[in-house]
Amino acid sequence: MTKAAEIELAAVSKVYGTATAVHAISLKVPAGTYCCLLGPSGCGKTSTLRMIAGHESVSSGDVIFGNANVTDLPPASRGTAMMFQSYALFPHLDLVDNVAFSLKMKGVDKETRRREALEMLKLMQLEPYASRRPAQLSGGQQQRVALARALITKPEALLLDEPLSALDPFLKIRMRAELKKLQTTLGITFVHVTHSQEEAMALADLIVVMNEGRIEQAATPRTVFEKPATGFVARFMGDHNVLSGRIAEREADGLFIEVVGGGRFYAGGTAPVDQDTAEIAIRTDHVRIGPASVAGLSFDGIVSNVEYLGAKVKLTVTTAFTDEFTAVLTDAAFFAAPVKVGEGVTLSWDKQDSIVLGRVEK
């Protein structure tokens, strides 16, 4: 089994002219981890990946693999391999020569590199297609060729830039499973850039949510889902309603905020004493129809949309303080007392389902 690399970024920045793409981020990716850099376009995730790979210079800070500082090393000396979004396969070469290309560049003899290329194609279940050219393959098969070519150098870390974006939805799901299985089998570190929340949740051991060149949260998928660190994470992941307001009252284990348009809501957690406003997050799948037993955990609104999603029903409610508050109900709960667009409804949740959100220093 190939050795896996621990990757550490120590206050790494990337500046293009007067624009800062990445703001002094620090991150530790344990060896053998499947890490997803997640965020919207322009958040700095691809620049970060390219700095890890050595395809982009670091403006300040250090990139460390294990105990070695690789900040100034060229890509070929880092023990990494990168798989690009476009796959970049050679159209005139068959699969064996495509996969063996990097070994050819290293001066490995023809017999050895062809044998190793066939072993990689076997791992990818592509051995029967060894003599074909890329144009004769499906998108998913082309992707597996690109993976084989990246892995033949036995890297300590594989870096993937939006590897599933060109595939159709059904193939994406299948390739997700293959990527995770491959990473588990090889035991090496994967760092995977994506803008898909679903993809990151399905694949990662560690999700790093980025926004405007900063890390908003780096945690396990379950932690990111259940305890988003900031308002951006809660909104971007889409599984929480976020309300902003003035801190009206503080308790030992929580606080109340008052929102513009009326409404006073409770959330568990604390905010710095010098902070007079706060954002709170309420789990969409823990919201229910009906009144709450205590104050600060419910409100009245008008149903603006109902989406039937099979096992779930997504309800959107408009109020004086927000145009869009979401409740995700089980189909059984919804159809036990269904509501229609335009009807009034009371939504509520339990105390543990609303939390105070933190902020990232700018």
C-alpha cells in the first residue's frame, strides 16, 4: 500500500496583483483522509488545491507534507498527483500509453511501464478496453483512465479538481462510490475540490467550507450538518434556517434575539459580550407544524410553497421577518394534517434544534 501524506497549510495566502484569493488559511489534513474543499465559485478552493500541488506559487505561508516543507518544490517533487476537471487525456494514444505516460517521462522502460499501466487499468476495471483510445470511451470510463494515470506514480496524495462536474447525475453517484472505495482501498490522502454539498457530504471524512478566501469551518460531515460554525455554512449547506437579530436577553446556556419585523427567538450557545447582534440556525428537518410548549421556539406564517419529494415534503413559509423559512417534514407528518399554499400555519421546533452561530474574523 502506498504511504499517505499528512498535509498542513500554515497561514497560506495567495495574492493576484491587488486581489487576495486566499487569506492566510491554516489547515491540517491527516494522512489517509478524504478531504473535500467545498464552497461557491471564487471562494479560493481551486487556488488552495493548486498551491498544495505546486501548480500555483504561495504568496506567503508554508505547505508542509509530513515533516517536509514543500512550499518551493516543483509539482513532480512533492509526491502528489493531480487529476484535472478536463481529464486531459491524449486522444492519439491508447489507454495503456495514456496511463503509462508519466512513467515514460521518468525514463521507465517500456515493458515495466506497460505492465504497471495494465495493473492500474485492471484496478479501474478497464483492462478489456486497454487498446482503445479515449474517444471510444464513455465519460465515466475516461474519468477512470485519468485516475489510473494519476495513481500510477504511487502518489502520497491525490488532488482532484471538480472531477465529477462533467458527468451526468446518475454517473456522478456511481463515480462517487467508486472514488470513495478507491481511496479506502489505496489508503492515500485525497483532496477533492467541489461546489456540491451533496458530493462533499457523501465522500469526505473532512469537509473544509470556504468563502471569500477564508475557511469558515473544517469538520466531519456530521458536524458541518448538525453544528454549522457560521451563518455562511448554515446557508450554504442548506439544512438550516438562519435568522439575524439583536441580542435581547442572555441566559447561562443560550440567548434570545429579536428580529426586524417582529419575533423573539431562543437559541442555545453564547456570543461574545461585546456583540449586540447574533445569527441563529434552526434545523429544517426538525421544524414541525403546530405550536411550541415554550416561548421563542415558534411563529405564525403563510405557506408560500409545498414540494412533494417522496419520503419528504418541503414547506416554505413567508413571515413578516423572512420571505423564506423552510420546514422539511416526513410525508407521514405532512399528510396527517396537510396544508396548502396561501394557508396560515404555525411552525415550531425543540430547544436543542436552534443554535447560536459564530463569525469568521475578516
